[in-house]
Amino acid sequence: MDDKRKLKTEMSREDMTKLLDIFNSFDNAVDTIIECLDVDLSTLRDLRSKAHDMQHLLNFRSPVDEDSGHPNHWRPKVLNDAPNAWFYERDDE
């Protein structure tokens, strides 16, 4: 199996620390939203940043559009070993 498509089953302590930081950010944001019944832009910015960090940490991929072959970045991410997981391929190779 291609290394890009291998599921990550073990995590280093450094990766677990990053994942814990992401979890704590999500948890804190949810607490803030519940307590205030509102959300501020800095909380949304932090959630977006942590979602991006988690995507890269766990190698979640955008699904490929079946018709065009282009990535659908707006759709829910898929595991990197999914048959419809998108990977960038250079045209000049």
C-alpha cells in the first residue's frame, strides 16, 4: 500500500500532544458557546485553525469528484486510504 494511503494507527507523544491541544481547543470553544449562547470571531478562527491542524495530523483527505476528478474541498473529509481520497499529482512528470 502506498505510504500516503496508509492509515495511522500509532501516534508519537508529540502527535498525541498536538491532538490533545486540538481537543482542548474544541472543548473550550463548546463551553464558551454554551455559557454565552453566542460565538465570537476569535473562537471561530481558533476552531478553523484546529480543524486544519487535525486534518494534517491525521492525513484526512478531500474526496474526489467522480465526474471531473477534481477535489471537493467543501465536502466532508475522508480517510487517506478511501478509494475516493484526493492526492495532488503533478502533470509534468
